[in-house]
Amino acid sequence: MVEAADIKDGESLRAWLRGRPQGDAVAIAQRIACGVLPLFGAEQPTRARERQLTWLPLLRALLTSGVARKDSTPEVKAAARASARAAPTYAAVRAAAPAYAAAPAYVAARAAAAAAAAARAAYADDAAASARAAFADADAAARAAAPAISLLWVQVRTDAIRIENGEDPLQAPLWSGDPPDWFTSADAKMRAIWAREGADRWGFWTRWWDGVLSGQQLDWDLQRRVALIPEDIWKQGPDGVAAQIREIEDEWRREQEALGKLSAVIRENPFAWRIDFDHAKVKFTASAVEARDMSDVIRDVRSLIDDFHKRCKAIRAANFGQSVQLAFKPVIDLLRRDMRRYPDQPYTLFKAIEASKTEMETIARADGYYGESYVTRFLSGLEGCAEDICLTSPEIVEQLKRKSDLRYDLWSAERKRTLITSAFGLHLDSDGMLKRAAFEALAVISDPSSSEDARKSAWYFMTAALPRAARAFIIDKAEAGEGAKPNKVSLAKRLIEAADAANKLDKGIDALQENVPELAHWVKEFIDGMGGTLS
């Protein structure tokens, strides 16, 4: 397998790219072609530019290939295909200005071919071959401009190493060090020509080029919109395209300003459930789904209590309704008191409603009337009122989340260690498939290279499958009349208790996974002992 550091020619580049994502080939090809862009017209006579032999087709191809690296949708690939076809050939370069000297024409043609190859990499079946072609053309142009020096290979290797390290070369400067003299000279000439022809024509492209050189790219959505300019506009030449780009940029800026205002509204109203745009005032407004205040909620709770009492009185059979009413009375009295005391304290009243509902559920279950329709209606109504308080004062939700996180943190390492150590004991006490499964689960959890799915499966096994196995272990021992050894039964019971607690935890397996580093030393201790020191 070819490593990035081993790239030294076209074949090794193609071998390195083979099997890699198409975007990697696009990035390499685009960067290579950008390295020789200024050579295209640095020595062009004015007559060539007058005949529309401008940088525009190359700029289009390079911008589109960069966009394709980020967004390889069918429409972007179609735009890349069109831009590759539009790049001038050597014959076109020569025909544009007969007075164009052969050597500069050759350099310009190879630079144009490199840009076209970069665009082809975005849609070609063999993107690696296109990247190799881009390098061949760019290298030929660079060597023709400065036969003694070409730093392109250094840049190719540097960008390939960036890709191997998970970095995006398009977000890095085009040259890792000082650019070669031939590039600096040609770049200065290109910029001088653009400046003479005016910012109206080349202003956007100057900013785009500055972003390519520095790695501080223009917004990719903006670039994508430019890449998708219709073909008939591109055929109008630099001025027609510049006019279209100005419209695109104006629209894009308006959208960014609107998004900035929207972001500000969201920051200022973190608990808003709805954001609307007021066209009359030309501004965003935030509002809750339902505008209610605490007095509305308290009135609803009182109505629920009154309805509940009426339903209880309507039940005549064996004074059953009266019994339910009397059982709930102490709790309802406390709830009435809290509504009088805390009408302007949403969190306190929320907790009071929740506590009352929980206590009445417990009473109903104990006395045998949990599930009766009028009881269910009453308790469900209280739950709805608690939710209404959260809508009225959304900060309660954030407070509850923080408390939930605290509870999880207090679900201490001791319980997690109990789960791990109990699993160790079950591994040692069991045979066959269970023994191997327990060991494999522990090994996966302790291995930092394990995938997220593998770790999730291992934790699930430990918190779900192992408790069932432990119960079966106890039952099997009892049926066999052997009587499990005290330490074995103890380990199994500890495992059942710890795993049941884990399964009841609101955050579930995903949250448990986050604590793997804390548990790793326990697992390592177990695995090290498997060499024979444990028995």
C-alpha cells in the first residue's frame, strides 16, 4: 500500500488515490491546478484577452471542482462536466492570438488542461486518473515556465499527508512554505491585469483567489451558487458572469443578515417555541406555542379537583367513591395549600403537582383502584397542568435537565464497578458460551479501538443478558441440589441488582458508555489476571 510520504510520480499518486474517496482525488487535482493558474495568461498579449481568452473558464473549473469536494450532488457534477468542456484547448489558445508566442501558448494550454482535469475528477469514474492527468499538465506548465524548479510534488505529498491525517487541504494555504519565484511573478502579473480590467469584472475572483491561497475560503454555499450559474450566462464572458455573481452575492448577504438576526432572536429567547417574521416591522418575533400564565394553570387544577369530587360522589356502590375521595383528601388538601402559597413560584408549584400526582398514584395502587377511569382522568389532568407550567416557564425544563444530570453523576462509580466486578465473577463461575461471551464483552469495552456499535452491544450484554444468565445460574444450582457456593450466589445477585439499576437509569446504555474510561482499569485488571493468576 502506497503511503502519502511515498508519492513521487504520477503512478504512485494514482496508486495512493486508488480506493480512496473521490473527494480526495478532487482535492489533490484542484490544488495542483491552482498551483499553475497564474501561468495561464501571465504572458498573454492583449489581443488574446480581447478574443475572450481569459482566466474565466479556468476559474470556473477550479471553483466548481472545489465545490464538488464539499458537495458531490448530481447538479454539481453536471456543472463540473460543463466547466471541463469549456476549458480552452491548445488549439484554441493558438487560434485566439496568432501573435501569441509558442512557449507561452504551450504553458497556458497545459495550465488550462490541468484545470479541466481537476473538474473531470469531480465526475469521472476514475477520479485518480484525472488527478494524475492534472498533475502531468500542471507539472509540464511549471517546468516550461521555470525548467530548473518545480515544487509541485512537495505540495502534492503535503496535501496527501493532510488528507491521511483527517484534515481538509482546501482549508490550508496553497503553498506550505514560500511559493516559488515563478509562481509569485506570474501571480503578480495576473493580479495586475485583473486590476487594470476593473473590480467590476474580477472583484469576486480576486477574493476567491485570495481565499484559495490563504486557506480561508469563501463561504462554500456562496461558491456553490456561483458554480451553478446557468451555461448561457457563462457564455456571456467575464462581464456577464460578474453581473450574475453580484446578484448572487447580494442575495446571499441578505440571507446572512437575516440568519444573523434570527440567531440573535434565538439567543435572546432560548425557550421560544416559535419564531415568526413580521413583514410589516421587518423583524423576527419569538413566541410560545400557547401564551398562558400561572393563574390559568391554578384555575385548571382547581377545576380538575372539583370534577374529581363530583365523579366520586356520583359513585354510590358500596361507598366506593367516598373511599377514594377520603384516601386522596390529605394529598389534595396539601396541593390546595401549595397553590395558595406559591401562585407566583412556577418551579415550586410544578414540584407540588408532581409530588401530589405520584403520591395519589401510590395510594391508588395500594388500595386497588388504580386504573379506574375517573382516577386516571384526574391524574392525567394533573400531569397536563404540570406540563402547562413548563410551557409558561420554560426555564423549569432546563432546571430539571440539570437535576437529571446530577442524579446520573451521583449514580456513582461504585455501582458501575459492582457491575464490572460482578461480570468478572460470573465469567469465572460459568462455562461454555456464557464464559466466552462475558470475556468478549469485557475485552470490547476495555479496547479503545472498539467501534461505537461494538461497545454498545457489549454494554447491552452486560446490563441485560448477564442478569438473566445470573438468574438462570442460581435456578440451575438450586434444581441440581448442589447449592451454589456463597461467593458465587453473592456475585450473581450483585450483578442482577447492579444491572437492574442500570437498566432503570433514564439515560440508558448510551450514558453508561460515557463512563468507559472510568471503568477501564477494572477491565484491564481482569484481563491481566486471565493469564492464570485468577482461578
